[in-house]
Amino acid sequence: MKKEEIGSFLKTDPSIQEMRRYAKMLGVHLKRTMGKKDIARALSKISDKDVPVSSQTVVTVPSESKRPSKPVNVDLPRTYFADSITLHPVNPYWVYIKWDFSKETRERLNELGNNLFVRVSDITNIIYDGKNANRYKEAKILSEEGNWYFQVDFPDADYIAEIGYYTGGLFVGVMKSKIVRTPRNTPRFADQETWVDLSKGSKKEVKVSTEATGVSPSIRSSGPLDNPSSEEFIKSISKSRSGR
């Protein structure tokens, strides 16, 4: 292989991986710490007598079209046309609901007109049958909106989301999410602690006093009882971050 061929290869601005493969084919030993400039200098120093006879073959230089393409900004589709609804706890007092509809479901719901609702229900410590929620909040929506934020009343509680409509004063659910639990708003304290005496190799269980911690493990705080929209969630987060 002639020096001109190596120079032509370097003029194609190959990637460092391509340069390492090229050098390996020529029998050039490279250190792991070498960068592109170092590898280019090592290849440029090769003369005809330095190249093994076995390498006197045609070298295929990767074309520009085969190299990895640059990242392209692509907008995600607004819908995947599949029935789904998911409920995500954001923090102890906020949950986020996201949904999507198939074409058939969307057509059926559009026939209802302005009668579609998204609902989040507190179902802590009960077997939910669709009607016996401890409490719920709901908002009238359009099928294409796709997501909604709700401020809930209690941390460390079980919630479920539903989308449905009213007929004859009764709520009819179309889709239902899995049950999620909001996180606690206080540390979790154990009822007992294990104390180990290293000198004796013994251990004992000690009951923890809530007076020592100053916090009762059974505390449950209630958040605001209003029914905010997604925009109000952004305002609430911004306010908590700014400290005002």
C-alpha cells in the first residue's frame, strides 16, 4: 500500500473507530490513549516497506452514507391510536394522568359530545367496585387533550384514574388505570430498633419512642381540596421552587 492511498483515506475525515480498524489492518500498533491526531500521525509515517505484504490488497474506505447520521429533531406523534390510560404520582399531593384512544373508541366518544370526564379516585383500604370511592375529583375534558394533572388530598394513599361519561346521573367508566400510591410526606419510622453489643456479641430489640423523634408515624396531612387544572400544577411547582 502506498503512502498516497493512506493520505487519501485520511482526507475523507474518518471517525476514530474507522482509523483504528484501518491501522489494525496495516499492522500498526496503537495505544488506547491515542486520539485522532495521534493516529493520523502514526499512519502518515508508514512507508511502502513498512506495510506487510499481506496488506497489499484493496482497502474499502467507508462511504459517507454508511456513517452514523447526525441527530434529527423529530416530533413524537400526538397519538398512537391505542387505548391506554396511566396514572403517575408526581409527589405526595399531585398525580398525572395520560391517556390515548384507538380510532374506534375516539369515534364512539365523539358521539357523546361535550360529556367526557377524567376522574381520579381515592380507594385507600377498600375493594373498589367503581362506585364506592372514599372521595374523587374529576374534570370535563376533550378526547384529544391526552393528559391532566390533579391535586389530591392525601399522601401515602391509593388512587385510580378513570375516563368516562355521565348517563342518567351515573358515571360510566370507559377506561381505568392501574392503582398507584402517592409517596409519604414524612419519614417512615420503625416501631423497633435492633441494638448490638459488639463486646458481648449480643443484640436486643428496643421499642422506639415517638417522643424521641418528635414525629408520630401515623400523621397524615391533607392538601388543598380544590380541583386545579394542569396549568395550576405548573404554577404550584414554580411557586415551591422559587420559595414565594
